[in-house]
Amino acid sequence: MNRLVLAAFALTLASCSMLGRESEFAKQISTSGVGPFRPLVAGETGVTGSQILRVADAAIHRGSVAGEVLFVDLEDDAGRAIHRATRIGRCAGFQAPVLALGATEAWEGDHVREPFALVREDGSIRVYYAAEGGIGVAEAERADAPLVKSPDNPILEGALSGPTVIEDDDLGTLLYFEEDGRIHAARSDDGVRFERVGGPLLPLLVPDDPPADGGVDRSEVAHRLPGAVVAAMPTGRRTVRLYFAVIHADGTSAVTMAASLDGLEFERATTMVLSGDDVTAPVPHLGGDDELTHLTFVRVNETTSTLHGALSPLTARLPGHPDLAVGGCASP
Amino acid sequence: MRSLARIAILALVALMESRAAASPVDTIGLGSRSIGRAGAVTADVEDSSANYYNPAGLARSQGLRLDFGYVRLHSDLSINGEDSNVEPLGAIQVGLVAPGQFGKFRFAFGLALLLNDQRMSRTRTAIADRPRWELYDTRMHKVFLATNLAIRPFDWLVLGGGITFQAPSDLALRLEGTAGLLPSAARAEHMFTGDLKSIRYPQVGLQLLPHERLSIGLSYRGKFLLQNTVRADADVGLAGFADLGLVLDLLSVSRSHYGPHQVTAGFAYAHGPLRASFDLTWMDWSKHPSLISDDTIDLDLVDPSGVAAGLGIVIPEEIRGNRAIPMGMKDTFVPRFSLEGRVFDGELAEVRVRGGYVFERSPFPAQRGLTNFVDNDRHTIVVGGEVTFDRLEPLIRGSVDLAFHFFYAHLPERLHEKISLVDPVGDLVSRGHQLGFGTQLTVSFR
């Protein structure tokens, strides 16, 4: 009996010796798509820094990812056209692009530009693009198959830019585009024939405190090149997230976003989602079971414009990131 | 200079914010015997856990009792499917009940101590965009110390009361120095002062014993508020610019530790080898003050000669303080049930088994606004047992009890849909489980 009592006492004391250790803080959470977005690093892109495509002697104006393929608005000595590039291994970056779509019809003028690739449920793809006379669409069975322009082009006429489309069971098909520095919407039943809906979606914001004489004026003068995606939050709520470039009176360009439940009434984020005053043309796509939001964007300087990638949430890591320590993304 | 100012501000803000906490025994209970009965012991507790559940019960002890115990709780809590890294708790529990006689009256002195085996106290930085389990993250990492006195004026009545100690903090940091482009030009001095001041809150209780089978209990625990204060002031110059300096004054007052008024009523009914009990606790959570700290930050650039303006040095506009945000919490009623039975009564030992259930509705509203204090309803099931050896003479003139318990809590899924579609954090889904166990060795002297 004495042994039993002593053993029980020893057990109690021994359990006291299980010292704990400090745990990490919970990870940062962002399920609304507001970001902030982290520019990718070289290990993740397989290219240079956050650049996801590198083309010598060419300016890139917009890029849109559809699975393993990137459609890119590229301007070089041969002119401006839409090119296609395939992914480098498991990287976020892409190989040298090849011509995918050029101006061939009278309404398009001398070039086509600003592609937005929409992957449909059956795996086929639609590439919406802008041209001189409006917005057109080209289709393919797969992202890497030849694109065929729709006979209904232009699907929306006018001096329009930056088309981006969402296709959703509940919301239908909505096209967002830029006209006169403001973002507008159009609705469609088939993704080919669109009707405009209302006026500009978002107001141009003016800072509460106007700058003094000689100060920097951050008043918004235009919204450019929207990119849209429909994403679900963990609660199941689905929102349309519209990323776009904000042009300020001082000439700088930043990227922010707005969100909507119905695709037409938007709530504007109060902060920029990307750092920098030289960024534009944000195009989102989802990854990692829709928990990751990728953003392709263009960084513009006086001599050229380059295509980059960013990711939210900040703590997410793509293959090849140094934190993962499992080799480069380019290896199989 | 601008970078220095930002770094200083961010570091200080990171230091000053702290997370909500409350008494660890509110989460896991006190004493394996009482935890094994789901805490439904207000009417008939008589060991050292009476120091928490109902101090009146101390006066029912038949002799000197010493309790030694250990409890452990593992939390598997997640937000949006990501582990929230809520740390496990391991704590040593020590208790004493020392009864005596004063004239016709029986009285008892009691003391209970819960000492975390990892740290005496913990405060973690609150980061605005990182939702956290407010009641489980650091709440449990505190010392609990209670002392009580109980008296039994009549056979059918016991009364008790006492105080529990907690410690808020009052921190002050002073920085003085010079920043320069060259390391040799930099100079810094700092002075740090920290005070852990004790505060006390009362608890009182009574037990009515109208019949040998029935007991009724009522207890009250006072509210307490631990308010952490951080004062920081910095006076930093720039090497080579004698009249240029940065002056910072910061005052942060955060409420890191709040326990509500609690009133518990319960009864216990014993019949043969069986005992059933029920407790209902009212918790005054609606008075919970905001956990968002009140921060006042004054940052000024001393630049009488206009040197800084000439160099383009400006004070960042985004440096500003916080203001408290109402918590919107609601009072809760917590029911507790337990059953206990003697299953073996031998010559050398007696064995009892017990179990119980607790339902705690979350006092926190769904986090739809700017705050992200995540909490869920909690369903807790406990099972336990106890072996009593009461024929130990001449080793001990009394008895030895070994109690143990296993604890399982389910925190069902809760959705937090943000009012703003562009909230920086966005919608949240929280859920989780908790598993725990504990033992308690009691030596009772006749």
C-alpha cells in the first residue's frame, strides 16, 4: 500500500515536470482579397525578382494567367499584339512568349491589346481583348489551343479598354471595362453579347485634406485597367473582387480594389493593395483551392514596363520560395 | 530620422498592446475532484477547491487537508482551418484546508494556488489583423492565488469569504540618445521600469444543509480588471545637428484581464452511493470594457532652424493613437451538471467515479466589425474517478485520495461575416476542440 501511495505521489510530481515551449503566433489572415499583396521572389517566379515574364526590348502592358498559360499584351519592334507563354516548371513565371492573337479585322485597327483570359467550367477558354473599335473575344478549346475570334465581334463598341469578365452561376456573366478613365459594367447571358449596365461603378476619390500649394496632389483623376475575380470566403459568401489602377493628379499609379456581392454595387477598399506608385494593370486569379489570390501587375517606368506577380495572403509561399528549402521551382 | 521614428513607434506599439486574459481556473477549473464533477460543486464542495467554487465549503472539512495536483489542457483551435497556435496549459495546483474550533463555532482557513508550469504570467502582442481566441490564448497563463476563511455557525449553515489576487502591470520606458549616419556618432540610453501591482477581488459564499441528503449553495465572485499601462518617452537627437531632435510621448492604457461578476446557485443531492448536482452561474460579461487600448501618441520634431524641413524630413502622418471600441458582449448563464457514484467500497480502499457536462455560451458577439476577438460556444464533458485509502495508520493518521479526470470540450463552428466586404481580415470561421486531464493527491488528517 505504501508503494502505491508513493507511486501516485511520484506520478503527480512527474507530471509537473512537463515544461512547455513557446508557440508561434497565429498566421495573418486575409480572406477578403484586400491584401496586402506580397511581390513574388525570384525563387518562386524562376525569372528575375518578382518578374514573371522577361522579354528583351519589349514593353508589357497587361498579363492574364489561365492555368498553365499566360496571355500577355506585348509591344516590340514588330508592333503590339497578344502573346501566349507557358509556365516554367512549377514556377509562377513563364517562358518566352509566342504570338497568339493579332489585329486582323477592320474594327480592331492596327493592334489588339489588354487580354483577359477566362477559363470556363468545361476547360475551354475565352480571351477578351480591347482594340480600336471596342472589345472582342476569342475562344479556344484549351488554354494552349489556337484562338478563334468570335463572329459577333466587337461584342461591345466604343473607345474601351481593359476588359475583364466574371462568370458565376448566381451572378451571371458580367464584363467590366474602362471608358474615359472610369470603370463600367455590362451584362450578358452567353458571354458574347453584352448590354451595358448603368454608369461608372466607382467614384473618383479626393483626399479630405487637399495639399497646400506645391504639395503632392493625390486626388484621383482616373481608374484604369480593371481585373475581376469571384472568390468565396470561408463562410461561403462569394464576392466579386475588382482590382484596378488608380491614376493620381500627380501622375502616379497605384492599385486598389473594391468588392461586391451582386457585381454592381461595390464597396471600395480604403488602402492600396500593392505597394508602389508605378503599378498598374492588376489581373487576379485564384490558386491553392481558392485560398490564394495571385495578382499579375505591370510596373511602369520611364523606359519600359514589365510584368510582375504578387500573392496574398502575405504568409503564403509558392514552390521555390527560400523559406520552403526544397529546391527551385523550375525543377520537376 | 523618419525611419528611426517609425521603428521606434512600431516597436513601442508592439510592446504595449496585450491580449485579453482571465483567471485560468475559469477555463479549466480547480482541483481534479471538482473538475471531474464539471465544477457543479457550489453546494457541496469541501476540499481546497472551495477557495474558488464556494469558500463556505472549507468549514465542512473534517480535518487538515493538503491537495497537490496537476492539470493539463491542449487546445486544438483553428480559424479558417489554420491552427491558431493556442498553447497548451500545464499547471500545478496546491491547496490547503485548515479547520479549527472557536468556541462553539467550527471554522476553516483555506488557500489555493495554481501555478503555471511554463510561465508565471504571459502577455502577447495583439496584432490588429490577426484574429485570436481571446479567452484561451493567454487567459490561462496567469497565477491564481486565493485565500478564504469559512465558519459554520450552525450545523445547517456554512459561510465563507476571502480574496483572490491578480497582478496588472505598469511599465515605463525612457529612451535618450543620438542617431547618426556613422555608428560612432550614435548614442543611446534607456531606462525601463516595471511594476506588477497586486489587485484583489472578493469572493463569498454560503451552503445550506437542510437535510443530510440535500445541500444548497450560493457563491459570488467579484469582478476584476487588470489594466496595463505603458508610458514611453523618447528624446532623440541627430548627430551633427545640435538643435534638431525628435520627441515622443506615448501613453497606452490597455485592459488585458477582465473577470466579470459571477453569481452561482447550485444544489447537490445524495442518495446512497449516488450524488447528483446542478449549478447555474450568471456571468456579467456585458460590463466587459474594450480590449482595444487607448493610445495617445505625440511625436514632434524639434526643428527651430528649419534644418529638417530643408532635408525633407517629415513626421509620418499615419502615426496616431487608438481609441477603444465597444465589445458588445452579453451576459451568460452557464449550467453545470454532474453525477458521482461509489462503485467500490473495500476494506482498504473506496472507489468513486464521476462525470459532468458544462455549456458555456460565448459572451463575444460574432466579430463583424473592426475587432477580431474570436470565441465560440463551448460544450464540455468531463469524466473522472477517485480512489480513497483510509486505513493507512500508522503511516498516516487519516486518508489519502488520488483523483483524476479527463476533459473534452467541443467548440462548434461559428461564422463571423464582416459587415464590410473590404475588411482587411475578411470573413472568419472558428472551431475547435480541447483535451485535458489532471490528477490530484489529497492527504487528509483526522
